Amino acid sequence: EHHSSAVDHKLQAEFVRNIHDVRMNVFGQNAPPMAIGLEQVQKQFQPALDAYVSGRISADEMKRQVDWEKRWSWSFEGYLPIFETARKLRIPLIALNVDSEDLGLVEAGGFPNLPRDRMKKYITDPSGFAEFARKRSYKTYVDYVVSPSYDMHKNLGILRTTITGQRLEEDMPFTRFFSGRILWDEGMASAAHTWTEANPGGLLIGLVGADHVKFEDGITGRYGRMAKGEKANISVIINPSLIDTRPSGSVSMAANDSSGADQITLQLRYLKEGVDPDSPEVRLPESTGGVLALADYIVMSSTQAVATSS
């Protein structure tokens, strides 16, 4: 999703309703569990989501209890179609995001700054977590997706504070920015995997920002690593724009609409192990190790499609 897009959120709500209806038609009252995972809410606030879906508190009270204005800040009203659909159909809402207090510790001092017991909430497979970062494809992913994002944040002058507002004496170094980013992705993938493990045959629809999904090695790849091929894992990017598929800062923000949809990057090539990225061999087809797909599916809202065709 694009967090600020009401069009995206209406489409997400439509997805949820349609998938729910299909499952009810196929399985009836014996339908396997279904839930909606939310990047927008941190794990510590799961009780508030449970209370809202069960009808015990209002949407406004849920907004207050999850500390929405401070911890997410994007328009709450934009997400109401999703929340109201979940409540009407009694579909659980699952908090996926890392608690700000923990992410702030990592941004301020790296992983050594986060107590081991709190680390285990998000990184449940330390060996797999470390191995994931050693892949050749992941180096390409970091160079294309994460490093440019860091550069953009630095140029905007917003690396002097952590997510909790702690002031830093100098710009956050890339290593801590990167550590925060992978804790975020790993934590959300882990929360999703925990739910699917506890609900055999269940379906979790994760609503997260496009940056955490595109080119496979964000949440999608991490969940796949945890599931070990035993569970389906499908990524969908809705209403992508040119800016979504290019390195941060390389495309004008004016392109952050559907006007460049016919120019988006659909695959990210990476090199075989052993190929020197500085050698002339990089351009040879036989040097290709593979490609990272933007997503399994791309879906455009009808309003976006009209804007593109016009």
C-alpha cells in the first residue's frame, strides 16, 4: 500500500471482502481462519485490536489505545474501510509492527542495544536471519532499495532523531539505519509466521507499505524462509507508480502517481556468486544469477487505470 492513499485502502477493503466471500462460499461455516495483518499497529497494542473487532470498543477508542497519532500518523480515517470491514465480518486484526521503544534502541545503538529477551520477540530464527543477509541477491536488494532510502533520509536531514524522538549527536550511521530496517522486516514476517503456524490452513492478509514487499527480499522473502516452502506466500503490490520501483531519490516525487505505470521496473537482476561487480563480465547474460520480481501480482484500482490510460 501507499499509506496516504485512500484509493489503496478502499481497494484493500474490497480485497478482504471478496476473499472472505469466496472462502465462505467454498467452505461455509467450516472455513479455515482468516485474519488481517497490520503494519500500522505495533505488537504491544494487540489487545486493543481484539477489543475493537469484538465490538467492545469504538474505532475512536481503538485509535486512542494504539497511540495512532504518535506511532503511525497517517490518516486514521483512510483506514476505516478496512477496520469496519474486519469488524463487520469478525475478521481478526493482527498487529505486525515492531514496538517503537525497541526499534528506537536499535536506531540509537544497533542490535547490541536491544536486550536479548526483547530481540527474541522479533527474531525467532537467529541463524536463518543471519544467513538471509548473505545471499548475493540480498546485496543487490540492499544496494537498490535500502541504501538509496538511507541517502534520501540523510539529504532530507531526518537522521538526527530515532523513531521515538531521541536526538542523536550526528546523523544515524547506515549500519544502524539498516539494522532498524531489517528488524522491522524480520519482526513483521515473524509475526505473520507465528499467526499462520497457530492457525493451520489459515490465511493472513498483510497490509504493509510497498517498500516492505517489493523485490522479494523484504517481508515476503523472510516469511518464505521461515515457512520453508510449507505455506503459500504471495505478494501483491497495488497501484504502483514509477517512484515505487526505482531507487529512492532517483525519481521526482511528482512521479508518485500512476502516470509512470507503463515504465515501472518489474525485475531486479543480480549476479552469480563469484562475478566481480566491477568487472566487464557483469553485462554478460551468463553472469546473471537470477532476478528479483517486483511482486507476484500487480493490481490497479479502476480509478488509477483510467488515469493511466488517459
